[in-house]
Amino acid sequence: MHVLFEEENTFKTATVLTDNGTSLQVETPFGKRLKIKAAHVLLRFGAPSPGELLTEAGALSKEIQIPFLWECADDTEFLFGDFADVYFGNAGKKAASVEAAAILLALHSAPVYFHRKGKGRFRRAPAEILATALAGLEKKRQQALAIERMSQELQAFRLPEEFVPNLDGLLYKPDGNRPETKALDAACAKTGLSAVHLLEKCGAIPSAHTYHLRRFLRECFPEGTDFPAGDFSASEIDLPRADVQAFSIDDMGTTEIDDACSVQALSGGGWRIGIHIAAPALGFAPGSDIDAAARKRLSTVYMPSGKITMLPETVIRSFSLEARGEYPALSLYLNVSPEFEIIASESRIERVLIAANLRHHELEPVFNEKTLSGTLPDFPFRDELKLLWAFARACETRRGKSSAAQGFDDYNFSVEGDPDDRENCRISIVARKRGSPLDTLVSELMIAANSIWGGVLSGKGVPAIYRVQTGGKVRMTTSPLPHEGLNVRQYAWLSSPLRRYVDLVNQWQLIACLNGEPPRFAAKSEALFSIMRDFDVTYNAYIEFQRQMERYWCLRWIEQERIKSLEATALRRENLVRLNCLPIVLRLVPAPELNPGERIHLGVESIDPLTLQLSCRYIETLDRVGEAIEENSSKEAD
């Protein structure tokens, strides 16, 4: 005697060795002996052999038309053997064992048509449920065909029309349940390409520049970068006029000019040094439409090919300290002794005449460490700059900290032409040593303003957002704690209100403080804490995006200049090197054991602007140049 039984949702056959009533000792066609429950037995048969039953029944079940089988059944629950007797029976004869097993396999293979009700028991699906299920199956079949078709198109590097409306989603946030994503995954598996590289070959990505920019805009500017329509003017703000000739010092491409300075000789000796900060906080209040737009952005976004401003252009034009204009400003005047000691300070809200916008690229050839050690040539505001530099050095000495990271390079990027036109767009990258006299001059003035005004706010008990460094960690807080890196008692960002929302908030607070008015944001205000938290996250995201785009343009520059080899310096961390001519840190694999500070020669292997990967191979060690520098560095003052 043989049996057909079910084990772990699988049908098996075996020969009975011992029948104990409630259990059986059996042997499978492969010689394995089992103990099974009698309740698991679905069919007992004498022929054919256990090895042949499922083979013959499987072949027969494929000949059974499932829809016809459904038509043959009624709406009551039935046992497969009884149904086999009806389906195959003739003149009251029972169905053969192969026929009964074939019916079992057919019923089991069609769960849409027949619902299982127990061991070997079934019930046909109600007509309306069956119709719905069949429609679903047809939909899946059509979807599977569409997925296969789209996958074939992708493998031929053609973009399926279904992809066009959802390209951003496929590139940046693919939904695994969508047929387009399944087709893309299948095509990637066949071609061996990543999704982004395959879509690029299909023409879905105009350029790597657009790919990176769209990712950032999707994440940080889902509603777009346009400001609400409207005009703005600061000409009607009534303020006293300052009796100074102020000038700014900025990079060539700076258009949001936040700060300027001035120098006046005092009659009793010494000088009156003015630090003038643009005052957009005078033009609109928290809760206004302009504020709402700035609150969403929290900072200007910079990238080599352009920027996304925090404030609308009309506001920037009204408050940016452009040459030959008078602008609302928050001024800090420092009375300085002939020994460059600060003996008094005064804050004013006024309108300041900007006499000139001085630019780094014009000043540095004539105002540098070499020219300052001799006789300076003649150029605009020469004497004022020399005095401010002497004052800055005295401030730096008193603090006992350098205001600019010595030895590091800053890089100025210039992109000419359409960034997406790789043939005609040209990129230039110019390095300049950080820590020049101009850097020291500007940094020390801003450190003075941010620390003194932070002290004013703290002394008056006016809430503000401070930049703090304790235990080596830099963070933002509403408590006026020390900034150990700058060695000042407190440091509140106030010097860049046109491009940082924290500075704008602090400016509102300071203006209220100077006017004797209640602050815009109360102590322990949830709004203030919310701004601080959001700014920290958003500002870091913007900086990371700027770094990514700078890396992208560095790769473009290497391609443009057909660079085949590069020099780099080993860092302290394993296998990390910094390129000597570009702001790029990369991991060198494989590489010999490198000592920190060693200068090495690399060969360029491959460049991938889409993934921002630069692959280089080690060629040789050139020499040691001293202690290694860290991968990241930044200066706090601005």
C-alpha cells in the first residue's frame, strides 16, 4: 500500500511500512523513512508506484481546463476525491488514483478559482470574487508584459515613454512598487550598469551638473526657487546719516555685501574704527511675507555656477552695501588708542555712505605681506587698510588665536557658459592662501563685531543665538558661552544678515535692544529654538551641497585640462590623500604605507562626474613636506 500525503505545503508519496492507526511508518521513493500522522494522508493507493504517481498526475493535471473545472463544481464544500469521482467517473466507477491526484494538483494550483478549506477540501470561489481576482491577474499579466517591454527598451538604451513623467522619482527616490522601477532594476541587472548610468545612456540626464542640482532642489527646494512676486525699497527708512566714507572688502563675485568699514582720526590721538553691517532687519518684520521666504531658506546657497539667495533680489538691492550709495546699517564704532587698544565702543543705527567696493583680486597684488614689509604703492584707501591691518594684528595677538587658518588654500571657481554644455562651458579654479593680511583684517573686524554685540545682547538679557565652541565641539545655542577656538567670551553671528537667517534674527534682537524696545523673540521662545535647530540642519546641508558641486567642477576641470597626473599629500587617516592643487580628498586603494605629510605622485585612472568619483593610482613618493593636515578646515569669522 502506498500513500499520498502533504508535508510543509508540498505533496509527497511513500510506501507504507507499518500502519499504527493514527500514525504510519513510511519509506519515500528515495529510501528515506518517515513517521507521519494518518490525518495527513490524502490518498491511499496500490498502483502505480509512489515514484510514478505524481509524475503521471502532474502530466494529467495540465490537461484539465481550470475554468471548466470551476463550472463543474457547485457552491458547496467538497473533498477532492469525491470531485474526481464525478469528473472522471463513468457508470458509477471511482476515479483512478492518478486521476484523483491530478484533480488534487489542479485544484491546488488554482487558488483564484478554488479556495482551500482544509486537508484535501475545497470550495469554488464565488463568481463575483472570481471576476475581481481574474481582473487582477490580467492586470498583473499586462504589467509584467509592460515591465519586460520597458526593460528591453532600456537595454537598447532607449527611454520608455512611461519614464518621462517620473524621471526625478526614478533618479532620486525610486518606488520599488512601480513597474518603471522594476523594469529599471531588471535592465540594470542585465546590462551591469547602475540606474543613474543606464538612464544617462538613455538620454534621461542632460548633464551630471543637472543631475546633482536637481537632486538638491528636490530635497531642499521642493516648491521651487522663485520668490513671491512683489517689489521692495528701503529708501523711505528714515535714519541719521553717518559722517564716514565706508568701503567694503569682498571677493570678485560677491553681490550680497553685508559689511563695510571706515576709519577716522581722533583729535586726541588714536582712531575711530567703524564696522558697518547691512540692516535688512529694518526693512521687514518677523512674520512678514519676506521673512516667511527667508525663514524657509535660512541661508543663501552657494555653488561655483551660481547661487540661490536667501532674500529676494529687490531686498538685496535695497540693503547690499554697494559703492556710491547710502544704505541702512547697524554700525559699531570702536575708539582705538595709538597702541590699538579698544578703549570704547558705540553702536548706532544709521544710513552709511559706501565710497567703494574693494575686491580681493585687485588688492592682494598691492596689499600683501611683502608689500606691507616695505613701502606700499599708492591705491585707494591704502592708509586706512594699513591701519586696519595693524589693528587686526593687535586684536589677534590679544586673543592669542589666529583668525584665519594658516597654510590652507581657498579656491575661487569661475564658470563661463552654460553649465550643461560640456563642449563650450569653461571652468577656472584659482587657489589663494588663506591667512593673507586681507583675511586677517576682515576676520578680526567681524570677530570684534560679533563678540562685542553678543556681549551687548547678553548684558541686556536679550535672547539671541550664539556660536559656541567648548571641548573642541562647535555648536549653536541660546546661551552666551565662550568660543574657545576664537578665545572670546561669547560670539553671536550678526555680520551676514543678507545671507544667513541666524544673523538676521540676531539683528532684529539687537536693533530692539538699542532702541529700548521689547525683543522680537522672547526668552526661551520656541520660535527661537526652532530657528536654531532648522538653521543648523539646513546650513550643513547647503555646505555639503556646495562641497559636492565644487568636487564636480574640479572633476570637470581635470577633464577640461586633460590632466593625467596629480600631486597629493598624505593625511593622518589611513589611505586618505589631499590633492595639492584642488579641494579634493580621496581614498587611495591600493596604496603603499604612507606617512602623514608625504608628497606623492598620482596617475588619473578614471573620472565619473555622476558619482563624483575620481580614481587615481599611486606612482611614487616625492618627498616629505612636514606634518599632515586634516581633511577639513574652516574659519569661523566672516
